[in-house]
Amino acid sequence: MKRKVIISKTAEKKLEKLFEYLTEKWSEKIKIEFIQKLDHNIEIIRNQPEIFPESKKGKKLRRCVITKQTTLYYRFNSKRINVVTIFDTRQNPNKLDSGI
């Protein structure tokens, strides 16, 4: 059974900012390639949510590296995948704690 994917407001805002950045500083093509990687990883999470390692940042929180600059954090149960946040790894790691 495929789980429903729920994206938090925090993750939505961070994705919007990331998409804007990719379009403005790089190109539409780079943005599309990132979206394809994101979709691919979400599909993996949907089918095998336990495949990615648990994070040390929170209880039952898992992390999926989308690109070397971007990590997705999520939790799951038998019915849902909750995307908690998207983190730009170039930021101060202490900022992640406030996003979870």
C-alpha cells in the first residue's frame, strides 16, 4: 500500500524559496532536474520509508539526501509520509533544529 505524502507548511515554504533560487541563480532546467530528483526520492520513501537512515535531530525522524546541498526530513506511519522540512546543507546546522 502506498502511503499518502503530506508536506508541512515549513517544507512548502522552503521548497518555494529553493525553486525561486534555482530559477533565478541557475536555470529552469536545473530547477526541473531538482524536481525530478525530489519526486524520485519521494516515490522511494512512499514505497520503502524505512530505507533512509534515522536522523539524530528528532525522534523517528528520517533523512533523505536529495542533492549534496539539500536534505529532506520526514516521519512516517502505516498510512502517511510527513515531510517535516527541507534543509539546505550550506546553512548553519543549528538552524535545522528550529525547522523540526
